[in-house]
Amino acid sequence: MKRIMSYVAMFVAAAALLCSPSAATTTSVATSTTAATFASPRDAWCVALAGGSPTVDALGDSLTLGDSVSDLSRRSTALLGEALRSDGAPNAQVWIGGAIGGSATADYVAGAKYSGHIEFTVNHPSVVLMGWGTNDWAGNIPVAQFSVQYQQIIDRVHTLSPDSLIVLVHMPWIYNTSLTSTRGSQLPYRDAIRALATANGAVYLAEEWGFRGDDLNQEDMPDRIHKNANGQNVQFVMMLATLRALCF
């Protein structure tokens, strides 16, 4: 618990610096009433949160979905929804239909097999949380191609839901030697995600800072890729602290 609380303090402080300047779902889907009339997506998120009905659309691969944990209630997205509802936003929803194991950015660009999940953002979620990069790296997708594909996704979301606050997540480092021994450095992908966040006025969430080194004791990622329930809890705390810090 002491470790978790230290993460809260750290990320509440960090989120203010990282924010922009100005499958199934955890609950039934309801269209957000947010219109493109706010000064910034951050303002739109804070209004939705204060109004008690924020929506978070979580997009990404298995590290976003958390399907390495069989108990749905212990996954980070479920914990996030429950925390938002219990902390003063009783109608908060977290949508996870667009978080699909094994997916990469190429699967979500226009015309690709999962592009419908990007089109779904026309329902104006308060936050669109994106967590790709691991499978692009593991698939040896060139960083330049990864960046172009990611930008295409961001552009489409901006078109469909201009008031949605975009959060780009860099997941913890992969330390599984069966992957790291046959792939290049993960750093360029991290740098690309951070650059995309800066260029698009998005929030950048660096999850690697919440996890201990290469997790040699297997406390959070037993296979040194996917998070167990402990790791899901760390991920949830970082998400919640980052989002709350934008408004409080």
C-alpha cells in the first residue's frame, strides 16, 4: 500500500507537467453529451468529471485490456471506472471494446480490421486513452511507420470528437528475453509516443516509472510482459492520478 500511495503522489505532481497546455465494456455504453464547444479537451474532461458522467474510451492491445487477469473486476480499466464512480462521478463509464489483445497501430487506421473502434469515438468520450507500441516494437515495425500510423489514428479521433482529451500511454518496458534478444531498442518507440503527445497537445503517461526495474521478483509482471493483479493496480493508480490531476 505504501508503494501504491507513493505513486499517487508522484503522478499527481507529474501529470500537471505532462498535460496539454490549456471484447466488452465495463458498463453499458451511453453517448456523451459533450459538444465541440470547450476551450480545450482538458476543460471538457473536467466539466464531465464535475458533472458526474465522464467517459473513458480505452484503446490498445492486451496491456490496455488487462486480459492476463481473469477477474474482470481487478483489471485496471474496471478499477478506474469504480474509482471514478465512488469518488463523485456516479455515472462514469470506461469503455474497453477497442482494447484488443495482439493489436498494433496498423489494425486501427482507416479501413483496417479494427478501425470501427476509432469510428466509435464519434460518441464523444471525455477521454480517449491509447496504449499502442508494444506490438509494433515486437513486430519490428519501423518507428517512422509506427508514428505515421499513430498520427493517422489521432487525426481521425480529433475529427470525430474534437473535445475528447487524448492520453497516450507508454507501457512498462518489456524485459522478457525471448523478445528483447531478437528485437531492437524500445527507446525509439517511447520517444515517438512522447513526441506525438507533444505535437498533438495530448497527455503523455509514462507507465514505466511506476514499475520496479526489470521486475526480477515478478511482483507485477510474471512473464515480464503482462501485468498480474498487482500490476493492474499500479496501472490503475497511475491512470486515475493523472486524470484527476488535470482538474484538481
